[in-house]
Amino acid sequence: MNCIYCDAQQPDRGFFCPSCFKQTKCKHCSELLLKDAKICVFCGEAVGQKTAVTNLNTIEFSETETERKFKASFTDTVGQSISDSFGMILTNKMGSRKHIPASLPFQNSNQQNNEITEEDVENVDESPIDIYPKLQQNEIPTLEDIKLRDLAKSETEWILVYAYFASQMGTKVFTKENINQLYKETKRNTLNNSKNLFRNFKTILKALYIKSTNGNDFILLPKGIEKVVEILKGNSKGVNRKKSAGGGEATKTRVSNSLKVLTDLNLRPKDKISLKDFAAKYPFKSGDELSLLIVYYLKEELKETVTLNHIYSCMKDLGTKIPQHFKQTLTNQKNNKNWIDVDDWNDIKYTIPGMNHIEQDIMKH
């Protein structure tokens, strides 16, 4: 192509003649201009004027669970050259927790706005929002310290601690294989722990401490990280299981010696239904249903904070047989039916499935 003014050879790209310096193409639509034209006959853009309307593009990123958001805007000219770069930056920021495509789609708002330069885009704050509870590096004990100081009180707490370390303090995904490896490294891979690993994993999944991202990978949720921080600071509310003479965990411990009837617990209030009348009104079919009814009665009728002794006192009042392994029976009930929440033995609660079972099944019969 030759220049319409001086007939000099023109490059394939560019808007001006390199010989006579006159504009030969429209800067807005890149079509050829007519000689001495004041506007482009294709798009109406004035020759020699800056584009009146700038297409504005937007990259947006958001994350569920924790509400992390990111947004940046720029023109078409800048946008395409930085699209892949932004995708790589965001992927690196999130690690392997979520898959983010390298190229992110544009949203073209076609609004009149000041053009954002590449330098402006580079200055956008990319730092992630601090949404998780944190410990300073010098506050994080080693796994051996956690073991020696007895910070984790139960196997579910140990699994959470292992998940915290395996996920690099909650920033990466982890697998059950990672947990098994840490069991071996801390020499805690007993036959009993291996046998109960699936059940304990299921417990912390139901408690929303962790979440499965696929069939093999898991992430720590904010609630789980908060729980681990509580454990590592020595504030665990769990109760240690008694040790047997051989040093292992006792599997058959009679808890009746440590239980007591609460003499100040009034189960026959004058202005409310008594426990015996409540149990007669809604007859139970199993020990699990009885425990659930008792917790429901104490919470809803007496407005009590329920402990193990509260349930024990109610069973004694009703004259029902006390299970030999009373505490373990309640723990098994939670794992099997999830009617009662016994994560905190000083504040036992009924769960939503438990409430539904009482109100939709027992009370309607």
C-alpha cells in the first residue's frame, strides 16, 4: 500500500506515513482515510482527535466461603496484553486451593472513562485479604512440642492439627495420605488410631472444620483454622482420655464413678412440664432417642446449659438403665445419627437433625 499523499510505501501496521508524517488510517477503526478527510467515513471518528469513547474492561475474581474479592479495570489496548499475567498472578496467590484459568474473561462496559495505563494496573494492590486467624511463626509449636505439652486432647483435634501442618497453615490442599504420614512421623500411628481415622475424619467434616474439594483433596475452613489456633494456644476445651497401665488409651473406662446427680436441678418445676410427664408424652424407642429428648427438654423447657451430669441426673430421675460406657455411648450417637453435639462436654446441644427428629417424627406420633 502506498501513501495517498506522497505515494511512499506504507508499513502494514501504523496510522501515519513515515515519509510525509500525515495520518493515513483511522486510529479508532483502522480503516484507510480518504485524502484530506476531516473524519473517517467508516466510523465518524475525527481525524487527529483522541478517541472519544474508551471501551473499559474488567477483571473480577471472587472466592466462596471466605468472600475474597478482586477487581481491576482497563481499556482494550491495555487489557489483552495483561490478561494472561493477571490470571497467573491470581493463581499463584491462591496456590493450589482453587483452579483459576490463566486467561480471565473481560466484561466490556463500553462506558466513557479515563484510560487506565499499564503502570496504573501494575500498582493495583494484589495482596490477599486477611480473613483467617493467624499465629506468628514463633508462636507455632512443633508437632513434637504439641505431643509433649498435650495440647491436642482428642484424635479429632490431632487430625485438625495434622491438617494445619499438611496444608501449610491452611493455605494449601491436603490429603488423607498427608495425615497418615504425619501420624507416622510423630509415632502415633497405632492400630486404634488407624481403625478410627475414617470416623474421626467424618466428624470434623460434619463439624465444618474441613471441606472436600474432590474425592481426594481437602481444605481447612476458617472454623477449622480457628479451632487449631485455639488448640495450639493451649485453650482446647477437649478432655483427655484416661491412659491404661500399659501407656495406651483405656478402651473400657467406667465413668459412673465421676458422674453425679445434680441436687439443684429441678426436674419437677411448678410452672412447666416435668421431665417424667415430658417423657411420657413423647415416648422414646431407644437410648439414643432418650438422650435426645433429655437434651431437648433441658434446653427448651428448663433453659439449662447441659453437661454430662445433667443427662445422667435425668436418667436417674426417670429410672432408666445407665449405659456402662455412658460418655462413649453419647459420642457414638453423634457419629452415627448426629442428633447431639458433644464437641463441648460443658455445653451439650441438640443438632438440627436432632431437632427435626423430635419435632417431625417423635412429637407428631
